[in-house]
Amino acid sequence: MATDHQKQLLTLAYEDPLLSSHDREHAFYGFWSCHRKAFTYINRNDLTEILTHTDWLAAVSSLLSDIIMSGQVSVNDLDWLRQQMVEAKLEGWHSLDQLDALVVYNDGSISHVNKLACTLSKRADWLSYPIIATAPSDVLQDLLALVAESRRPRSARNNLRDAILSRMDAKE
């Protein structure tokens, strides 16, 4: 974990117009990576600051993916964040797919089968496991079929299949 002094230097570096854009982008990523690791939640002000750097979309998207997948965005901010990401031109980026999958995951009106279908299509395997773990036993066979038919890599399909089979074995 970076010290306060190191974080201050990184902040100064990504704001320094004399450095190359490449060096500033790396300092930006380093600063926000340290900041993200230091806090349980990332607030709207921080998210807004990250999203202002649209000249570094790859770094912004990578940071947002990490923040989203580590559960550091308040559920109350998900719709707001999605709108901000669209405005920042992150449509089609992995981070927006992860956010969309998280929104579906948190929607209590969507079935486990449809939630899993969404996470598989959005490449959000990290959300597939909690869906499998909480799915009613009567839909496990449907989840197994979804995983088998998905376009996820074989190793991911095998891991998800094993998680479902483990649940099926446990109920017997």
C-alpha cells in the first residue's frame, strides 16, 4: 500500500503537464489503484474524478472494472454510474458490461436463470458463482444447460459446471 507521500507524488505526476501523456496516464492509474485499495467504497466524487479523464479510456475502464468487481460501488450509485460511463464514451468497454451484469444481479425481480444468462453474455463470471450458490435447487439443471451452451472459454465453463454439479451433489 502506498504511503500518503507516495500518493501525493502520484497525484502531482498525473496532473503535471510537463510529463508525457503516457507517464501521466500511468501515474493516474497508480494513484487511483492505491486509492481504491485504501477504501471500502469509492464515492461519487471519486468516480466523477476518474471519469473526467476520457483521454485515458483504457486506464479509466480498467480502474472502473476493478472498482465494480470488488464491490466498491454503492448499489444506490449503479444507475448513476452507468449514465456517467455512457456519457464518458465507455459503451462497448468491459467495465460497462460488468456494471450492467451487476445491475441485473442486484435486481430481485430477475430469475436466477436470466441472471446467469446475463453474466455469461457479459463475461462476468465473478457474478456467476454467487448466482449458482443462491439458486433454488429446481433450476440447477437449467443453469447447467446455460453454462454448457455459453460462449465462455472451456475452462470457465468447466469451473461453472463444477460449481453447479457440486450444488446438485450437495442436495442429494
